[in-house]
Amino acid sequence: MNNTRFATAIHMMTLLAKSPQEWLTSEWIAGSVNVNAVIVRKELSVLREAGLIASRQGKDGGSQLAKGADQISISEIYRAVKNTEVLGKKNQNPNPECSVGKEINNHLMTLFEETDQLVTQFLGNKSLQEFSDQFD
């Protein structure tokens, strides 16, 4: 994943974990992440669809974790926002006449899938609570 979606999502989820009784607004979260609130709302929507957060609208609106931080694994957050393979993308147009080029993408897909499984397994052993406990 060569973008900041995962880092942004972990930041947001950590803020929610640190304030479990409060409904945090997208503007407040955006101030901590230092991004536009539109980006925060987009990621909150993705996390809500994954069942990780709950949101409400209105004057007293905002977002909270949908379950305890100890019940959310980092791999759940990763899977919710993942939009590319850990190692990047396949080659676009390898030469089909080349002995390597004609098979490279099949072998890369296997490598990508195995790597992603390892990352997901590793992150599955870490909870949002453990991660957020690192912050004062």
C-alpha cells in the first residue's frame, strides 16, 4: 500500500479509541490528522461500512468506535482501507513473447497474495487497544 490511507485510518481509529465516550466530529479529527475534513469523512464512511465505527449526524453528531478497541484488530482496519497490494502493482504490459514476460504477472500475483496474507496475519495479532495504549 503506497499511500497514506492506512496511516490516516489508524490515526483516526486511535483518536476514537482514546475518547470512547465522546462523539468526535470529522473537523476535530481532521485537525489532528492535519488533512481536509472531506478526506476524514470519506475514510469514516469506509470504516463505518466495515462495521468498525458508528456515526450520527446533527448538532451532537460525530463518530465513535462500534466496539471496544480491544475487540478491533489492526488487520480489520488494514483490510477496510486496503486498495492495492503491499508490494505494489503488476507490470502493465510485459512482453508476451518473452519467457519471463509471459508469466511474470501470474507469479507476481502469487507473491503478492502470500505477502498480503503474512501482513494480515501479523496485524491480526495486534489490537487497536494495544496500539492506542502507546499514546498518553
